[in-house]
Amino acid sequence: MHPSAKNRDGEKRKRKKRGDEAAADAASPSAASFDLHVFPILLAATSASARTTGQNSTSGSPAALAAYLLRRVLSRSQPPLSPLPDSLVALLPLLLSSSCCSVAALSCEVLGAAALRSMEAGEMLASDGGIANGLARALGSRSRRVAEAACNAIMDLSASSVGREHLANSPVLARILYLFSQVESIYGVVDSRSTECPGRATKANKILYLIIDTVVLTVNSCKVDNLQCLQQELVRNVQSLLYKIWKKVRLSRSSTDCNNWKNQLQSRESDISEAIFRLSMDFAHPPNLELDAVRQSIFGQTVSDFENFVQTYWEESPHLYRREQNNLDKDPVFAALHNAFNLGTTPDAIIESFIKGLVSCPAIASDELNIYSFLHEVHDSLGDAVKHRQDVRLVRTRDPSDQTSRGCGMEEHFFDDGTVFLDESVFIEKCKDAFKNGYSVALRGMEFRSEKVATIASALADLFGQPSVGANIYFSPARSQGLARHYDDHCVLVWQLLGCKKWTIWPNPKPILPRLYEPFDSLDGILDDSSRRLEVLLEGDMMYIPRGYVHEAHTDVGGSQRNAYADYSLHLTLAIEVEPPFEWEGFAHIALHCWTEKHKFGGSRLVKSKSMAKEETSLFALLLHVAIRLVSDTDPTFRKACMVAAKLPSSNSCTTHLKALRSRQRSIFDDIIRKIDHNCSFEEALKCIELSVKEGNDENFQWMSWLRHLPQHKDADDRIDFCNVLEALKELLVAFSSDPEQALAGFTGFKSRFCRCVLYEDACLSFETLLQMYRATRNQYTRGMLALHGARVS
């Protein structure tokens, strides 16, 4: 070709290139002639062309032009990208799904940039279902660049709580979990025994950290329903990987030689532990020990054995179950516990078996039925190291020569209250040293730390119809006493797992059972040694001790009853805690509430107005709630556990025993109602209310707070706020003070109608519904804590 022709062709190409750049400049937001409608259509057309033809972003291709235009958008700061034009927003899902990596990645960057420049824009983009679907597809891209850009976009769009919630409850959640479970590099890094990271972060490490941060943020923003809709196998895989990463982060605390996991992740330890907790709390494996197996192991092989225990000993007197030493290995429950704590080894190894890997189990309020409220309160401390007194105690009681005048030894603690054990290896060595110096190791909350203990505790809760059963373990050295003489506000089953221990038990010095969470009374001068009971528990034996019965235990059993192969002792206590709603007093309150809600519109004969009738009914019911409480302060029946929801086998052979248990509960209820009718005093209840209102203090009525969980009529005018009942009490006094005689007559009639017409079946239904609500929250907590202890959730 002639040189002049070549020059002409070159000029044409240059002019064409300048023309394309001019068109692109016109499309940029900084250009005065920019058309907000033409630009996104051009982007969509070029991106769509790349998708359908499979073109890559080679020079001059439509995809290259789309990528170029997106870069121009990102490079311009004025005017700002936010808010994006509606037409561009509408086409972003297509751009995010582009097969051209550059287009998809740059579209993610546009999203992120818009979100960072305006929180409102970010929330709007996060709420767009099409964009969420596009991000989900981008996360599934084979291109690392696109996946990384999508993760960054999710993090940017999650800058606000609204944005986080929208994305967490979209297809983004499942896709990011799947991406996390498929990143092969995780396995090599996580399974490595080293606590340190490489000297310099590679690109693979960076994307790994970004994916982890995105997973943690998304999971912690997700609603429970969306987690439940995910495939269980996927959730468990993610939970398992997160647990390994979390352990790696915890181990890297002491690493200062390089940038470690903790420094390279944006997520804090508590954020990762919360994600593990959330993923685990609603996914359960079948229990490894059935209810019948637990019942037979503890109470005997037949259902009648349990029925006999309930009728003869339950909340009445101690009872000892002896085991045949030669047949212990045939008991699956005892064998499971024996294996769980590595009991066939040295004391040091035993201590390591139940101390290693512990995290703190923060207290959950007894009437907390929203697990997310709990997580909100403890999110900064979830997964923290164990604390003395809260989780573990190293305690011993002084020799008898040092005892006080009341005959109770003085407890000594190896650590101060609240001491936190950040270095696990140092803590374990301290425990071993304390044990050698006569201190018992007492570990609380074993149902949150051991899968096998959790299964046994759950079975017992079902058997007694209660929300939960606690479990503590006590490991005591030779010739020692751990806890000083005391009584408990809950019933306990003491199971001797290793060695033997001598127990001294005194009867309950009071005629009524102590309530859960009430202050403990002094034991000065109230125990009669002539009434005490001495028992030596051998390996496998179990002792039942009702709440209120004073007791102490010592490993110095003396004589031929010394431990068979060790002078130390290990026992598990199963604490059957009867929460206030599940005593007979609580059942009476539930029955009253159910009956009142059904009869609010029936009203009283004293008034003609329907609205006044509803208000008066609520006030009479409130007064009767107070009167029932006052009766329960002195009547032992009201303090006992209500077992209307107790579970027994449903086979034909057990029907007779089940009916007998049900009949017993019905007869107790009838007795309760008679006592309410005869003993509930209008004057005493009113006097109690007057005193609290005068002092402006409703502390004496905080026990009512759990009633808020019972359904009230939708009419807000007569609803009672049981968490802030003082205003309702003031209203009651005003209503009744104008005509006390009429108020007394109205209350007496209301009480009489309730006692005559209340339906036991209605109360049972509400009672079981409330129990399931309590159990659901406790189970969520247990599963979450088991996951943080590395246990398979049961």
C-alpha cells in the first residue's frame, strides 16, 4: 500500500478512536451533555452483547466499551454517583450478571461507591431484589476478581443496619455461605497447626479474609427464618469452618511476630463467635440418648419406678439409688458420662479433659424468650474466656477446727471473683496446682459444654415438664471438702462418677420450699444434728436432694469405704430448677389470666358500661394475682413444681402410669383452687399494694414480669404492663378507694366466679404453650454454646 494511503487509514482510525472517546466523555457524569437515560441503555446493550456473544473485554469490543464507561463513572467525583439514575439502577442486575469479568466487577464497584457516598442510596440499593440477585450471581462467578468485588460491594451496602438486614435476608446469604464453603484455600490455612500467618499477605489470603468478614457480617444480620430455610448440610459445613477460624484467631492472641489472623480480619472474635452461635442455635441432631434410656438409668427400668419417685420422694425427702458396681458398664448413660471426661486417667488428665477449650457462658435472664435480645446484650463478650465464680470455682472449705459458731466451714477461693483466664494453658496449670492443695474444681453449665450432658439434662427437663435442667461437675482431691454446708433453691440429683464421697444431709428447716433466685437464709442455730442423715456414695450411685435440704460432702469417707483406686472424687449434679411460672403458684396465675381474658367482655354486675366492665375485670384480676402471691408465701403446695407437662412414654403399657400422674396433677389443681377461694384476702392484697404505691416502689411486684409472655386482648385500653405494673396498681387504688365496700363485694364475686368456672384444660394448654416458648429459647442457647465448645449440637 502507498505510504500516503497508510497515513490516510491511520488518520481515519485516529479520528474514529477520538470519536469513540468523545462519545464516552459525553456519557460520563461530568459531561454537560450527559444523558442519564442513554448512558445506562448503552451500558446494558454493550454488556448484553458481551453476554450473548461470549465476547471478552478485548480492545474495541462492546464489553470493553462498557467497562471503559464504568471506569469513567468511578473516576469522576462530581457530581456524586448517589443517587444513581433510576434507569441505571434498573439495569444494574444485568450488568452484575455479565459474563465479562470487568463489567461485572466494575458494576459491583459502582454499587459500593454509591453506597459509601450516601447511606440512603445504599439502603435503597440493598433493598432492590434484582440487585441482590445480581450480587448473588456475582458471588458465584469463577472469577476471583468478580467474587472479591461482590464481597466488597456487600460490605459497603451493609454500612447501615437497614442495608445489612436487606442483604442478609436475600439470596446473597445462601450464595456467600456456599462460596465460603467452597474456598479450598480455607482448609489449608485453617487446619495448619501454626498460630502465625505468612510473612506477607497473599492475594489468596486477602480474598479469604474478605469472604470470612462478609459471611460473619451477613449471618449476624440475618433473621432466624432465613437461616432455617438454608440447607442444613451447608450451614453445618460453614459453622464447622468458622469454628476452626475462630479457634485460630483465639490462638493468635499471643503471636506478635507477624500480622496474624486477628489483625488481618475486620471481624472481631466476638463477631465470629456470634455467627457460630447463630448458625447453630436452630439446627439440632437427633439426641444420642433417648428419654427412656435416661429415665431407666436414673430411676429404674419401669415407668412405675419414676411414678413412685414422684409420689414418694419428689420435693419431699432425699433418696439414694444404689448401683451394682459390676454392671456399671452396661448402663449406656453412665458409660457415656464416664467416657466424656476421660475418667480412667490421672487427676491432671481429668482436669484437662473438662477445662480445655472452655469459654464463658454468660447468664441469660430466666424469663428471656427472645434469643436475639440476649445476643444484643452480650455480643461484645460472647465467646470470652471463662471467669471465676461465673463459670468455674476453685474452692475448699476449712477444717472443722476453723469452723464458725454455726458449724459451717468457711469457703476459701483460689482466685478472686471475676478473674478472667485468658491464657488457657496457664489456667489449666493453676487448676492442677490448686487441686494438689486441697481445692475442688467446680465447673458450672456442663449442659452447655458437653453434648452428652446436654442430652441427659434435656431428657430430665422433658421428664419433669420443666424448661431446663442445669448441670455442674465437682472434682475434689483426697481428704477435702469443696463447698461449705448449704442448701439449694433447686432439687439436685448427685451422680457419683468416680471414687466415693460422704454426704451429710439435714431436713429442710422450713415448712415451705425455697423459691428460685430468692436470697438464702442463714443457717445459724437452726440445724439439729440428731436429724441428719449420712450416706457414702460409691461410683455409679445417685442421691436425690430436694431443694431446701441442707447438705455438705467430704472425700474423707474413712474405714473400708475408701475410694477403690483413688482418693479423689468426681460427681455430676443435675439441677432441676423450677422457674416461677412452672410452680403451682405459676399455674394458678396462668389459670387466672386465661379465665380473665375469656371473660373480660362479661363484665361485672356493678357496672353497665362494657368498657368499664373490661377495665374492672382487669383490676380485679390484678388484685387476685397479688392475693395468690401472698397465699403462696405460707402455703407449701403453691411452691411445689407443677408437672402437668411431664412426658412419659406413650406405649400402652405406660398408659396407666401416665393417667395416674395426670390424675395427681388435677387433684392438686382442685386443692389450689379451693385454697384461693378460701384464703385469698382482699384486705391483705390491697394493703400490700398501698404500701408499694406509697413508697413508689414496685420491687415487690417484679415477680409478675413473666406474665407479659401470656397473650392479652388486642384492646390496648385494658392491657396491663406486667414489667411496669406500678401505674396499674395506682389505677387500682383510685378505682377502689371511692367505695371500698362495693370494691370488696365486686372482688369477692369475681374470685368466686373464677374458682367456680375456671377450666383446668384451658390452663394446661396455656401452660404447655408457655413451657414450649421457654424451652425453645433455652434450647437455642444450649445449641449455640455447645457449638462454641466444639460439640456436635444435640
